[in-house]
Amino acid sequence: MRVLEKVVLLSFLVLLGVPGILGLALNGDLSPRWKWLRSGALQGARHELKAASLTRKNWFHTAFQDYATARANDTFFGRELLIRSLNEVLYRGFGKSYMSNEAIIIGKRHDLFESDYLAYFGHFAPAAPDGFLEQLTDGIALLRQRFRSLGSEVIVVITPSKTTLYPEDVPDRFRTRLGKDTPTLVPTGYRRLIQLLQQKRVPLVDGRALSLERVHDLPVRGFPKTGTHWTYSLACFTAQALLNELGTLKGARYPLIEQRNPRIDHSPEWVEADLFYLLNLLERPRDRYLHVDFCRRDTSPEGRLGSLTFVGGSFTHEIIEVLERAKAVRQIAYYNYFDVFVEHWPAQSLIQRPDIAQIPWDHDFRRTDAVVLEMNESVIENPEHVGRFIKAASEFLDPPQARLSIPPDANACTPVVLLRAGQKQVNESRKFPTK
């Protein structure tokens, strides 16, 4: 064997064999200082391994080989350093990331976006069928009448998208379908939903308009470059408007939430840098982040609201966190997209994929002060979670003859109406630029 071949073989053994052995040897707990030697700190890059013992059956069905390969890959010594180094080169040198199935798009000035919100901004998302918003708001109005008969209320909250507050950072390839003035125009679906809710006297808190109005009052961005969600400070304006609206409906005065002791640093909370963490880079966030203490002005127990139940997406979390930190509400139930998970405050209990029949309808819905339906502006033309909630609420709150029906296909843009036999559903796929 030639000397060069021996050198290549030895290098191969050192580069692959030694890290693999060390990865298995150091499989136990490591101090935070040395966690980079494994993939323990990588976001979205680990998966649960299903152990497979070395048996005849597992061998011939390749279950053991698949487990061994995945295990070696997951515990490879220095894997995190290698992944982060490559990601850093792609991010800094080419403005590209392959993390999270390429769902994270790097915009101008290194502002990070999720592809779904860019599809909404650039008009690549499918439009709702004719009459969809009319029938959706009919369903919400009927639902509100039912809850009011139980002594509760229904309030719709619209939350903003990052693309609305910072359209200048959207990549040019997502502007190909837009006119010169389109980014500054009010979206048609959003404007139509506002009009219909007002016509049908459904209580509404327009967090989109509030955010556009108040974002300039903050000393930092309302949507950090490193995240997809709004900050707690920006969400506080919508949370306060929600309390004010409910106070008007109930004929009561609920507490004012104040933001005290502002502090700015480079240490974000998770929601302020969720996209950045998913990039799995070597560096840490360097944006400016605002931290405040949320306090309610009225400290008497009578000034606190009894209970609220939220049915909405991820932007709901910031509203709830503000209310909880300010101690403005005694009890809060959060139904993430209605049936993804359920969380309760102050108990901090969490239930994944709840059984709809086992939901505490009496406690969380019939006896709550209000049910808050949150819709981000990007899903207004297809708020699937609202349709699923209307269907379930109709089933568990109304007699059979008064029930509404919605299609079982969660991906369909179909109005919330009683489907007739043979009625077709619309399901257009999103098409937007990848380069």
C-alpha cells in the first residue's frame, strides 16, 4: 500500500472513527460548556429514536441497522459544531438556510420571515371562495348569540403579520405579483372581514391596526428581526384593548396594564428569536430587545377579570403572557388552534391533542367571561381553527337540529355552512418562489 493511501485511510479513520467512538462514550450528561460536542442544543435537528435490539427479526427487517445508523448520527462527536459552521457559512455568505425544510426565508437586512407569511404578503396564497367570509361571519355571529344566552361573550381579535409592519424587508422575489403601491394597501380579505363583523355587531379588537398605530411608540422593533412573532410590549396594546372591549360589553371597569422598568439588551425571550434559533448558527442573537414589567394599575382583587378562554394560533401566546404577568385575569384557558393543545393558567397544565368530547366545555366555555377567537391576518381567508371550533361548539352546546357543519378536510377553503350532498371543496396549493 502506498504511503499516500495509508495517509488517506488513516485520516478517514480519525475523522469518522474517533468522533463516533467519543460520541458514544460521552453519551451521558455533559456540562453546558461541552454540549456543543453533541447535538443536544440544536433546534429542530433532533428526533426521538425508537430503540431496536439486535434480534433476528430486527436484523432482517433492517430495524436494528436503521436504529444504529440514526443513533450514531445523533451522537456523532462534534456534530453540532459542524452543522453550525456550515449554517453560518450559508447564512452569512449566501443568505440561505436549509434548516426547518427551508421554511425560514432571510429577508433584507437579515430580517427573518416564515414562508407562509411571505406567501400571504405576495399574494401567492389561494384566495377564499366567493361568499366564504360572509358565511364565516354568519357562523361567528350565531355562535355569539349562543354564548350570550349562557352569560358569556365572543370577541374576535385580529393579530398582525410581520410583513405588514416591515414590508421593506420582504425579499424582492415575493413582490412579483404586487403593484407599485400594493404593500401599502389594506388587504381585501382583512378589510372585508372588518366590515362584516361590524355589520353583524360582533365585538372586534383590531390588533393589526393597533400595532401599526403604536409600534412607533416603542424604543425597539415590534417584531424583532430574529423572530416571527410580535414582542410582548407590542402585544400589550392589543391585550389592553381586549380588556377595554370586554369592560364595555360587561358594563365593568377592568384594570389598566402598565409597562414599567424598561430595559434593553441583547438577550431575547424565546418568542423574540424563535426563527434565529432554528437556523442553528454559531453566533448568538445581536438584535436589541426590550424587557418590561407588566403591572396592573388597580391592585384590588375586584379589579381582576374572572376568566377568559382563547381559541387561536401562536400569536395568542403573547397576549396571554401579558395578561398573566400583569395578573389581570384570574384564570385563562388557551386552545391552540382549538385542538392542537390546551393550556391553563395559573395551573400551567398542558394537554396535547385533546379529545374534543373530553374538553371541559362547562368550565372553559359556558362559565367563562368571554371566548376570544384570534385570527392572524395571514389566515383570514382560511381560518381553519375557527371552523373546527364552530363545528365542535355547535355539537356540544346546541341541540342536534341547530348544529352547523363544516367539511372534515382541514386544508379546504370551504365556508362554514351545511354541506349538501355532492358539494365540492376548494383546495388550492400555494405556489411561491423558492429562489
